[in-house]
Amino acid sequence: MEELINLHHLDVSGTKIEEMPVQMGRLKSLRQLSAFVVGRSAGSSIGELREFPQLQRLILWNCPTLSSFPKDGLPTTLTTLYIGNCKRLEFLPDEMLAKLTSLESLWIENSCDSLRNFPVSIFPKLKKLDIRGCENLESLSFIEGGVNENLSHLRELFISDCPNLMCFQCQGRWPTPNLNDFTVGKCKNFKSLPEGIHTLTALRLLQVDDLPNLESFAEGGLPPNIRHLCTRSCERLRAPVVKYWGLEGLVSLEYFIIGGSILETLLKEHLLPTALRILVISGCDSILVLPGEGEGLRHLTSLQVLRIDACENLQFLPGEGLQHLTSLQELHITSCHSIQFLPEEGLPLSLSLLSIRNCSTLEKRYQNMTGKDWTKISHIPCIRVNGQVIII
């Protein structure tokens, strides 16, 4: 191995290698390393990383005993760093992080249990940050020297499964003017987002999911050019907040996943934007019927896909409201055990796919050929009942 001095790429993924070959450090031209498996031998320790002056991509994966990085830090040429399943690993101190001036993509997954605050502002060229399963992470800091850093390079920010995360630290408004995708989810203690999210004019995807202690966000409105929005399982998010989102004016919003009690307000006030193409109603256990006989849906003449998932107490669908969805092509109903039958008025003539899954009563009633009401849906070109596909 040590004779391959001109080797640029080394991929050991999918192998059963237990430690890196000894004297890895002699591969001075190495630029991409799919995984570094820390060994006990002197020539395969984590310290070998300092010998790669051109290394650009590094994956540290499944190193349960690894507790520290090399004393001299990581190669400053790194553009991509992935750390996974290294729970004992102490994250680099700020003075070493500051040397990673070329870093563009950083993933931390189920690692660095000692990490409390993550200094986003220390990476001037970071484009993508993905943090998952950092159990003790409490905050992300966008502040450097008491003021916000201008993180104009950051495009994607994904934070999930960090139960102790409470907030993002920044002075006033967001310092990420070019952020495209932002997701924060499954963080049970997360309480607030910085103000001024509506100023993120480059934002296209926003997901706020499973944050039971989040009380409000986007009180100044949602980003004007957003295309994909998810707000679900945020029990403390109250209905009055949604009136300030300006949903009805979002002409670019095409995909909306909504769950919780705020759905009732959106439908009653007719706040859903007309440009919607895909609407997912998920986990609305408190709703027995869609308010206003579906009046809040009838203006969605561009809607092509409607999914209703895990609404345990929803009893029926609004026939009249659905009839006005003249562009609807797909209707998916999943895990809605209280729905007994489809609308008597029928479904939109434009419908080309009907999917029913994990809805025992509906499955029996509309079973292929033998169901009591099979003839009421038999005109639909493609029907999928609990996984069985029927092409008419």
C-alpha cells in the first residue's frame, strides 16, 4: 500500500476491514478516503490523517473507541467531512476548526456526545451542514465576536434527533441570506427560531417537524419563494400564528405537509395557496371532519395529489369540496381507521389513481370485484388497495 504514492482515491466501503493498512501516511497524494477505520497499530491510528496534505474528503465511521482527533487537527484541505457513530469522539476545539477554511460539507451523525454548542459561524465556506442524533447538543451559534457572521455560502441546514437542542444563537435576524433548504425536526426541547425567516428569499424548502415545544415561528411571514413546506407534530403551535404566515400569497408553494390543530384554521379561513400541487394532511387526530364540508379545499384547482395519512378520528371526506378539485390525479388514504366510506357524491373525474392502505373498513368496502361499493370506484384507471394494484 505504501508504494502507491500517486493514489488519489481510496474506497474501502463495503469491506470488512478492521483497521487501515499500516503506513497509510505515505499516500501523500490521497484526496478522497471513503472511510477511515481506526486501528491499534502505530501505522493505522487516527494520527495518520495529518500525513495527507491534499485530502479533500474524509469519512470517519463507526469508531466507538475513538475519543480524539489528531493533536495537530485535520488536513486543512478538507472540503467534505462525515463523522458517524463515533459517540466518544471529542469535537475539534474552535482554534482547530478555524483552520478548516475550505470545508464545504459537514455531516455529524450519532457522534460527539460531549458537543454542547456548535459554532456554525466558524466555517466561512460551509455550504451544507447536517447534524443528526447529537444527544447533548443544546444550541447552534451563528455569532462570532458578538455579532452575526455573514454565512452567505450556506445552502442547506438539516438538524434532527437532537433532544436537548433548544435554540439557534444569533443576533436578531438570520445571517444566511442564500439558504435554500432548512429542516429542524425531532428535537423535543426546541423552543424558538430566530426572527425574520421571511427575509430568506432564497429558501425553497422549509420543514419544521416533531417539535412539541415550539410555540411560534414565522410571525413576520414565511419566505416568499418557498416551494416545499412541512409543519407537523408541533403541539404547542397555536392556530392564531398561521394567520401571520401569509400562506395565501405564496404563489410558489407547491408542496405542503400539514399536521395538528392548525389545519382547522387553514381550512376555515381559506388560507391554503391556490398554487398547491401536492397537499399532505398527516397526523390530525383531533379532527373528526374537515371544516366547512371541504370549503377550504375547493379553491385548490391546481392540486394534483392529495394524501391523508394517520388521521385516526377523521370520519368522512367532503364530497362537495373534492368535486371542485378539477386537476386532482391522485388520492391516497392511509391509516384512517374511522373513515367508513368514500363521498356519496363521488370522486373527481380527473382522478387516475386511488390508493387505500391500512384502512380496514374502506379496504373491505372497496375490495376488487367483491366489495360492496366496488362499482363506485371501478372507473378509476388505477386502484391500489393495501398494496394490491388493480389496473382498469
